Amino acid sequence: MSDTKKSCLGLVFIVAAVVLGVAALVAGSIGMDLRRGAIVGVATFVFFFTIAAYLFLKINNWGMLPVIAGMVYTILPDVILGPEDDLLAVLLGAVISAVLAWRSQRSKKSAELTE
């Protein structure tokens, strides 16, 4: 599996961890009691977050991760700085990705030259 697919799938699992963890908390609280609902919600969150962490640890080239994180940040509600920061987050993610890709390509070229 490519690094881009691992990054995207990892972010999907992080979103699933939050959404399904809250859904399990609510459903468990309604069906049982608050303590059991919290246990089921935390267990659900930990399960999906562990899968996401595993996928992120298996990434070899981290060049695409800032762009994907910037896109996710843009999609999220404006809870951090307000509506003005969306463009800045995407641009900063793209610049970081470009620098990482440039460094990766430069190190590959220097490795080819030394062989």
C-alpha cells in the first residue's frame, strides 16, 4: 500500500475513532448507564486510534502528510483561530509538503551520485 493511501486511511480511522467513540458513548449511556457507556466509548476510540497509529507508523515518506492534515484542518469547523486561518493552514501544509518532497528527491539524487 502506498504512503498516500496509508496517510488517508489513517486520517479516516482517526475521524472514525472520534465519531464512533462519541456514538458508542451516547448509545451506551442510553442503553445502559453512563459509566458503561463511557467504557464502551473509550474502548471504541482506542480501537480505531490504534489502527490509525499503526498505519501512520508504517509510512516511509512523510511528504504527503502535511497536505492531508491541512485539508482535514480546513474541513473541520473553525474552532481554533476563526475563518481567516483556513487558507493559511492549506498553504502552510502545501509548503511543508513541497519542502519535504524536495529534500527527499535531493537525498535520492545524492545517493545515486555516490553509487
